[in-house]
Amino acid sequence: MKRTKKIALLGLASILSIQLFGCGSKNTSLSSESSTAGNVSEAANKDPITGEIYPDQINVGIIEGGPESAILLKEDFLSDIGVKVNAVTYSAGTDINNGVVSGQVDVASFGSSPVALGIANGIKYKAVYVPYVQGGNIEALAVKKDLNAASVADLKGKTIAAPFGTTAHYALLNALELGGLKAGDVKLLDMGGQDIVAAWTRGDIDAAYIWSPALDECLKNGTILTNDGELAKQGVLIPEIAVAEVGFSEKYPTLVTRYVKALMNVHDLVKENPDQAVKDVADWEGISEESARGQINDNIWVSGEEQLSESYLGTADKKGKLFDTLKTIAEFHHSQGNINQAPDEKSIANAVDPSFAEQALKLNTGGAGQ
């Protein structure tokens, strides 16, 4: 059955009305305030770069199932930003996109596919950091064991669910193509994680490309046919990307820099104390430490210094391969008919901004941004 749902190129007002997922957002009521909040001098309440008075709070988008999100919250790394933190959990990256458009998200870390679609749809944000490149079973194509499918090609005519517009959706479409199938050769259903688990339990779907904790539920009577790690070996790279809304980043560059520094702290914990990182992910996602360990060990975690290399953000003068990755993802979605037009190269280049990573690295030595 040919897929009929289309992610059209939309104006910002109409993006808000899109309901791509069954699950919305959840306010985690995180209220982290550093010593700069409360009784402080007038100067301490202003961004030292722009002179703008800090907002009452920074709205941080937290992605469900994201290991960097788990560690940020469990280790309280956001408490050093300098203002109250309102951390809201979203079930998928397209929900975060809607949050940015509606003014409910200032910064967030989520998948590169919805970021590429966001740029194509004219959402005003900048890619400021790459926490990791997805590997292993961070997302995977789970199939029912009783289907006895030995390859992706065996899924022809079957019903497969994924949250449309996400990295899982992008990975699924690539997996089908690499397996010799077209989207029209299967029945694709747009579902969020909770809906996938319910549909799987009822027997409404044969397979799903999804992440934990929904993936863990599916694997109770399912098996993995392929995953992000296998796709990476075949040249399909899927980085996680942190973004900052343009208006917010222009008024409060120091707050964005401190958010990026918090993500650098996540990287350092993963490398220096991986067992604690595993525990954080398991506790936050409600999964076993065995499952959580894959999210730490299988992903390619990117250091602060590597952000400015050719492989990732690059520099202001020469953008790195993240530009090429976003361009490839957008063009792939265009070829699949998911968007009417891929963004031009200038739009993508303008959306990649290494300056905040540069400033965050200086925080390690007491430099700019303090």
C-alpha cells in the first residue's frame, strides 16, 4: 500500500497545526537555578556580550529516549546555565520543532532528520553542537519473531510503524531502499513510541523502527533486523544535533554557550565514567542497564574539540561535514516526496554555527562567556 501522508513544505504558522505524533510534550518541572539567580547585581543579570537582561528562564527541549538528555538531567548539568531552567520532555523531534516555532523551546538536542526538515520548513534555529553520531541499537528495526523475516526484503507487503519526520523514519526509509524495497512496497504507519507499543501488542503492526524504551518493549517478542549501526556501515550517518533558536541565541549567546558546555560535560562523563552514564540512562528511561549500555558504548560521542573539526561543525570560515549530512538528509526526504523542496545550500550553511562551541571550550580555562 502506497503511503499517502506527506510532510509538506509549510509556512511557520501551518507547522504549528501539524500533528505528526500521537504523543506530545511533558513538562518535567526541572527548576535548576545557579548562584546567579536571585539576589545579584544588575550586571550579573545581563548577557556580558549583548547587554540584554536575561530572561526569567531558559526553555530546554528534552528528547525522550535520548542518552544525552538522560545524563543532562540526572547529573544536573543544566544547573550551571545561570537562569532558571524549564526542561520539557518531547516524544519526538518534530514535536520539538513545533515547540521552537511556538516559542516554547529555546534550545534542544534531537535527531538530524527533524533538524533537516526544520531547516527545509524555514524554522529559525542554528545547529550548535553534535553530541554523538547514532550507532548500534540507539534506533532499530524490530520485527515480530513469528514473522520469520531474515532480511528487510522479507517485509514486502507488511505493516511497519515509525514516527514520521524523525531519524527513525529516515533510517527506515534508507533501510528499505538498501534492502531493495520502496516505501510503497510496505504499509507505513505514523506512530509515536507509546502508540507503537500498543499497536505491537494488539498485533496491528508487523515491524517498527523506533528507539528505547519502546524498542525494549517490542523486543520482548521481537528481534532486530537492522539498526543505526548497520546503516552507518553502509554510509547512512545519523548525528544527534543540538540547536538554538535564532532570536534567543542572538540576545543571549552566553546562555547558549553554557548550554553547549553542559553537553560537553555529558561527553566527559561518558568517557571518564561510562558506568555512571549507563546508570543515568537506565534510571531515566526505565530500561535495564544492559540496554542502556548500548546507548553509551555503541554511539560515537563527539568531544568539544572535535566539534570544530572538518568532520562535524567546522569553523566559521569553512563549515564541516555536518553541512553535507544535513544537505544529504534533506535531499533524501525530497526524493522520497516528504518535502516539496530541499533547502538551498546557503540556508543550510547559515544554520550551522560553531561559534558557541568555540566559546564553550574557552569556559574550560576561565575564558569568554563567564
